[in-house]
Amino acid sequence: MSNLVNKLYQNNTIIYKVILFLITSVAIVYLFPKGGQFKYDFSNGQLWKYDNLYAPFDFAVQKSDEEINNEKEKIQANAKKYFSFNINAVDDVKSNYKKRINSVKASDSLSIREIEDFIKIGNLTIEKVYSRGFLDVVSQEKSIRKDELVALRKENEVSDVIFKSFYTSKEVLELITKNLNTLENRTGKKIWLELLSEIINPNVSYDDEFTNKVVNNEIKNISYTKGKVSSGELIVLKGDIVEGKKLAILNSLKSESESKVWTESNYNWIILGYTILVSLALLMLLLFLKKYRVEIYENNNKVTFIFFNVFLMILIQTLVIKYNSDYLYIVPLSILPIVLKAFFDARLGLFTHVLTVLLLGYIVPDSFEFIYLHIIAGIVTILTVSELYKRASLFISVAQITLIYMLTYFAFSIIKEGNITQIKWTYFVMFGANGLLSFLSLIIIYIYEKVFGLVSDVTLLELSNTNSRLLRELNEKAPGTFQHSMQVANLAEAAANEIGANSMLVRTGALYHDIGKMSNPLYFTENQSTGVNPHNDLSPVDSSKIITDHVIKGVEIAKKYNVPDRIIDFIRTHHGTSSTYYFYIKEKEQNPEAEIDIKDFQYKGPIPFSKETAILMICDAAEAASKSLKKPTAQSISNLIDKITDKQMADNQFLNSNITLREIQVIKKVIKKKLMNIYHLRVEYPE
């Protein structure tokens, strides 16, 4: 049992990666649509590149979304408007009229004959108004055309009437006035005008609920098909242009085929297929890390970070597609290579981006167009985005990426349609929004730094500030070492720029690489201003230990001040497994008969494992050694640099770093030029 526990403990990083791999694969497959895939790829305006296609089974030709929407709009535009006729309102008005008449009869201002005449005129007016219907004020604006035929509902009966046949409030008032003018008594006219105006109320109103119900029923009964294709019928010939009726039939066949795959109990096979494809993509990512980015592969935190970002991009894109596929290109996938390049390198960023886009190709419409667009945009992102700490740099890069999106989409559109009239210009707005959302990468990078403990160029800029607490302390305790670090940082930055390495990273690493010398500053030559060398009182072994221990002490100090691991790597590797050769020779001279092991005088390593750490090793040794030249000349400097780099290569110090011989030659050239400028003597002019 204990052996099993030990094996599990020893292989815990592998077990973690397997679990991470399985969880990510399952999560991505879960997001994917579970329908089948149509085996033919086609788009409007393209040639049919396959053999003649015959219908494999009977199927209906589906109408396009545009056709269905047009039918819906036509139904809504031509829908008959329904108005309700309130029969009870007529009875209520007549009943109210009789009550009000009794109050008028009690008045002495009118004779009995005049009252009877007014009653008769009032009844005629009421009958005439309600024989056609009195429309309420709100409903008077429901029809623009007065001659429009509308439906009038009287309880369960519906009849068609002309909209203008309804009385409006203005027309009712005119009718009352006209009828009352047939009588002579002015007082009676005024009384009856007020009376009839008060009691005659609208009884016809627009029935919005019933109208919508009728429209919805008509829309519900729309046929979504427009014909049928029989099994064995020719659909398209090889070389034909896919357009019009052929395009509609092919789209219908695609929809029916994918539906049949789903309904014919092939769900498990589809899941298996997706699982294999997703697993292969993620496995390629792991193999890439293991072969070319060993330090990342061995760090489970970084592997988790990369897998999380792949899943996050797929999740966001999937949610957008499920919500509305028209917003497909609003998702800023370029954030993925920006983030990965900020924390790691361009090659890893592009490789991961390509795999992510390929995975998304399974779930997006027009997959080839989508993949091409995003891979081109990803390449442009990798080539243009650099120095994120410079806001102008990111702005220019995002503008270039957005322009590439627009140009590529424009090219695809004119290839498909043959002209620019069918281009969806809203896509250009989405590409613009995509570009704006790409600026979120700065916020995301900051969050990732805090959550995953990673380091970006923005943080490197903060760390490289010589007024930071740790560098100020280095300057106070070991001013010579601080000046040495500044010189090495300048050399390393110039060399990194020449070979395309991360100049900000190597500069920051150079500033911190010797902070371990703060513990015993006087034991290092650059800090010995009095001419007293404390090594004279120590044995070579003890002196060597103090010198080599500055690496270990530097790591301890860096961790105490929460310096990121990415910078600590420079402290650990800047001497690799080289030796303090001077003290080794001195020990041999003092003990000529003893067998001296050079390992006792070696640094513990590790050796550099990146271009940046290799650059620092070369520049550090070159700058320190150049101080030993009593009369520096161009030739002596050149010989010194060649000797140092040859020794480092002979000791296999660059074995694990992905640096080439050509790049080493370029670095040597830069260092020689810089050192010659530093030690250049003024020409002495005769007096």
C-alpha cells in the first residue's frame, strides 16, 4: 500500500494532467451541438466540387428564413383589423336618455309639444348613431386609409364594414347639431345639445387582442416547405453553380440529413466522434508543450491556465451561437493569442489559437470562412502585438487586426455573391465591436496575474523601475553590483532586440539577477572600493562557497519580496553549472598532491532554458570579464567575448535553451559593439 502511495505521489503531476485533460475534453464535447454533420461543404455562388448528387431519400424543400420572414411581414401588413361592437352600450344610452328626459319635463322653460319634438329628434339621433357605430377616440387612428375594409364583431357575429362608416366624435356632434337645427326653440336646442353630447358614448373600439390572435393563427399556419424532392432525383451536377433553387434544395437536404442522424439513435456515435477529435486537439497541445516548452509542461499551474483559456473561448463562442449566430464575429478570439503571448511566447500563442479555432469549426456556420478569418487574424495578432505596456502599440495592433477581419470578410462575400450588393454591412460593425472588446485583454491579463501568479510585460515594466523597494536596497547595500546589473540589463536588452527575444523580460531579469550579493557585498570585486579583499583571509573553498551562494541567497531574497518565478529563473540560471575557476586553480596550487573535485567549485544550476536566460548568462559574464581588461582595445574585447562564449558552449550551458548558433553570433556582435562604445578612448589632440 505504501509503495502505491509513493508511486502516486511521484506521478502526481502526470495524474493531474490526465484529470485536467479528461475534464476539459468532456466540458468541450458537452458544449458542442449533438446533431450530425453534413458530409458536403457548399455555399452560395460556389461550384459544386463533388460528383453528381442524387436525393438519397424523399424530403421536403424548406423555405429560407428570409422567405418565411417575408410571409410573416406580408400577413402582418395585410391583416384585417377587428373592432368590437358593444350592444349593451346602446341600451344603456337609451335608458339614461329616458331618465334625463324626466328631469327636463320638470322644467317650465319648454312646452309639452316642444319637449315631445326634442325627444323625437333625440331618439332619431341615437338610433342613427348606433345603427352604424360610434368609434372611440383611441381607435380612430388605427386605420390610415378611410376606405379600408375592417371586421366588426357583434357578439358572435362578424361582418365586414368600411372603416369610414363609423361615426367619429366630431361627426356625432355635427349630426346632433344638424338634427336639432330643424327645431326653432334656442333654449331647447342648447339643453338637448348638452344632454345628447353627454349620454351618447362610443360603442365601437379596436380589438387588439382578437386581431393579434387572428394574425398569430395565420402565421402559425404558414407552410415551411415549398415542394418535395423524391428519392433518386438529381439535385446538382458536378461543376454546377450552387445558387437559387439548388441552394434551397441542398440546404433542405443538409437539415434533413443532420436530423436523421440525430433521430436514428446515433447519439453515442456522434459523442464518440466529437470526443476523439477534441481529445486529439488537446493532446497535440500537450505534446507541443512537452516537446518545445518543457518548463511550461512541468508547471501544472501554467498548463491549467492554457487549458482554461481554450475552454473559456469555446464557451463564450458557443453561448453567442446559441443566442444568435448572427453575432458570430463579435467574440474577440484574438484575446487568446494576445494573452498567451503576454505570458509565454508567440509560437505557443499561435499554436493554441489555431487549435481552438479548429475546434470551433465544428459548431459554427460557414466553418471554412470562420476558420480562415480567425487564423489570419491570429497570425496578424502574433506578428503585431508586442510591448503591451505601451497603450499605443496595442491600439495600432487591434486596428490592424480589425482591418484584416474586414478585408477577409469582404473578399469572401464578393466571391460568394459575385458583387457587393449582398454584403451584410452589419458584420463590419461587429468587427469594430470585436476590436473594441479586444482591449479587454489588458484587464484580463491583470486578473490572470493575480489568479495564476503569472507575469506579463505590464508587470515587468513595474518591476524594472529602479525606484522599486528591492532595487533601491540593492543600490544602497551593493552600489557596484547595482551598476553592474544596469550595464548587463542594457547589454541584454540590446541583444534581445536583435534576435527577437523578449527584451522587457531579459532586462528585468538582468536587474535582479545579482540581488543575492546584498548578503555579503564586500566579497564581490565591484563593491570593493577600499582595495581590501576579504577573500585573502579565506580558503579557496570558503571563498568559492560565498561566491556561488549568492545565487541561492538571491532566490531567497526574491521570494521574500514576492518577485515572480519568471524573474527568479534568471537568478537561478545566470551562472548555470559553471565554476569559480580562479579559486579552483588556487586550491590546486595550495594542495598540489590532493585530488580536487571541481564540483566543489561549481554553481548548482540549472543551466539556461530559454533564449532570454541564455542572453543574460552571456551578457553577465562578458560585462564582468571586461572589467579585468587593463587597456581595453577593440581586439582585446572581441577576443574576450569569443573566449567567454566558446567556454560556455563547450560546457554545454546552452543545451536546454532554444537559442541557435547564429543568434549567439548576433549577441556577441551586439555585446562587442556596446563594450567598445563604453571603453572608447578620446583622441588626444596636440596642444
